[in-house]
Amino acid sequence: MEQAAPVFSVTELNEYVSLLLSADLNMQRVSVRGEISGLRRHTSGHIYFSLKDAGASVRCVMFAASARRLTFLPKDGMQVRLNGSADLYARDGSFQLYAVCLTREGEGELYARFLAYKEELRQQGAFETARKKPIPTFPACVGAVTSPTGAVWQDIRNVIGRRFPGLPLLLYPTAVQGEGAAGEIAAAIAKANREKRAEVLIVGRGGGSLEELWAFNEPAVVNAILASAIPIISAVGHETDTTIADFVADLRAPTPSAAAELAAPERDMLAENLHTLAARLARALGLGLAEKRHALELTFGAGALARPLQRLREGHQRLDENRLRLRHGMEIALGAAAANLNAQVLRLRGGNIEEILSRGFAFVSDAAGGPITAARQVTPNQKLVLHFADGTVDVGVVK
């Protein structure tokens, strides 16, 4: 008896097919060649498109993380090779490819060369910030190394003409793609350095494939940029395009128009800034002068410099008055000191025992020389000594 076939819901069926594809290693490492069709970019950065050939088409998705690594700008009609995985979008049952890498047909070898040369230069220090020259803020002349017939030259002229009318602008015409373009670009950079007219150079072209931009990855152009004494702004392709010239240039601009804005200051803004600075300077000078003038007026009007001769005369008069007061004070002080000295002399003379004795007085002492100043100190039969001015007499107490 035959076993009944399982019955799936739509969701179960889609999930089952998705599981089968996920388990197939060939579908997880798939490479598909085809033409891009119906490409659209989402604001999230994801890219949605189809790959088609003469017989069929398949839906494809490239998520933002992978899209940021692209070296070119995918467009409808472009022949590419997709590397990624295949799966079923279970919600609506649509088979689709999830792209991890996209390369232009024939560009795989070029891209490998690009990465190898880039790594070689990085190891040599060609990308170091320390070796890059500053872009002048106010260049006297701007040079452009680009095609004279492309939109890039017109964009540069328009932007600089709008930002700083009258700023000298030199074109060093050159081919920007194809055989011999690298040599022409390098020669134009060398010519600008010999002439020494331009103070900054814009080297660039419009967008394109890796093959179309390849001249800016050639050693001739890279060496010319590295050897340039004039600062160089690289403006090759669109913002997503990258060349070796971008890495070795002194500054990289995302577009040629942006390069022109970086090379030329905006004259109206400069004029406004200068006007503002001039007004500030005038105000500062005015305030400073007013303060100094006021200080001088105060000094001459009420200070030591007002009527200097009169001030000098008054000073002499005050000096004489002070001299007299000082002399008078010294005389008073000396007189008082002399009187005090005389009094001290008199007092000293009045206390001299020999002078007193010479006037008829006598000094009484006991036999040991101790002074007798009162009668009660004396006893009968005591031996005393009388001291006269001209000698002494020993006596005895009778009563």
C-alpha cells in the first residue's frame, strides 16, 4: 500500500525548499555571470537588482555591508560576475541570490593588481599623513589636470567662478582614460611644477568602471603625485570610486565639484569676515585710545604734571618750611638735653663725700668701717673713727 504524500502549507513548503538550498554547498558558494537590470538602491544602503541573460533572469540582493566594499558604481546594462549564495525568500516564495561581491567582467585581475599595488605603497609609507602637504587657504592660482572636453572641467570652472570670481584658473589638458593616459597625466603634473604658477592642483575625472579609472592607479601618476611640490587634491570619479591617486594625494575630494570648493575660498564670506574683524579692531582701538586719553587728562588736570613750575616752587617752599621746623626742633631738643645733663652733674657733685667733708663735716664709722648714722647705734666704751677731709681720728665713747 502506497504511503500518502505529505501535505504542506505554503509556509512549510517555502521553508522546506529554503532548508534544502541552505544545505547544498554549491548553492552557498555560487558564482553567476549576467547583466544588471532593474537596479535600485534603498536608503538603508541595500541594493536590489536582477541578473539576466538571453534566456532568464534571477532576483538579487546585496546588503549594505557588502555594497560599501564595491570598487565601482553598478548600473543597469553592466556585465558583472556575482559571488554569493542562493536561497528562497520564504515570505513570497521567490528564488534569489544574495551577493557578497560584484566585479565587472574582466576586472577581477585588475582589482587584484589594485590591491597588491595599494598594499605595496602602504608598506612604503606613501599614505602617511606626515608626508602630505597642507592645502593653501588663499591660493593665488588654482590648476586643474583633467580632460578639457569633460564635464569635470566645466564643474571646476563653475564652482570656482561662483566662490571666488576672478581667481586665476589654469587647465593642464590631458586624457583621463585609455592607453597613454597615465603618461599624459604625469606629464601635466610635472609641467605644473615646472611652471610654478598654480599653488594647488586638482587632479581628476568623472566616474567610471575600474578599467576606465585605471590610469589613476598607474605608477607613473602615483609617482608624479608623490614628487609634486604643489599640493594636490584628488577628485577621481564619484564618491564610491577609489583609486591609488586618492590615497597618495595630499587631500581627497569625493567629487570634482567638492575639490573645487576645497581649493578656492568663498570670497563673499572672506569679505564678511574681514569686515567683522576690521570693525572689532576699530572698536578695540577706539576704546583703548579713549581710555588712554582719559588717563592723560586726569594726570595733567589734577595730578603731579598739572602746572609743573608751580608744583616745583611749592615743593621748594615746603622743603624750606620743613627744614626750619627741623632746626627749631633740634635746638629745643639739644637745650633740654643740656639742661638735663647739668642737673645730672649737679646731682653727682652733691653726692661726692669728699666735697661734703671739705665743708667742715665729718663721717663716723665703727672700727670695722661700718657707717654710724644714729646715736642709738653707739655703746659706752665703743671705739669709733671720725673721717675728715684730710684724714681720720680714732675716738672712744665715754657716755
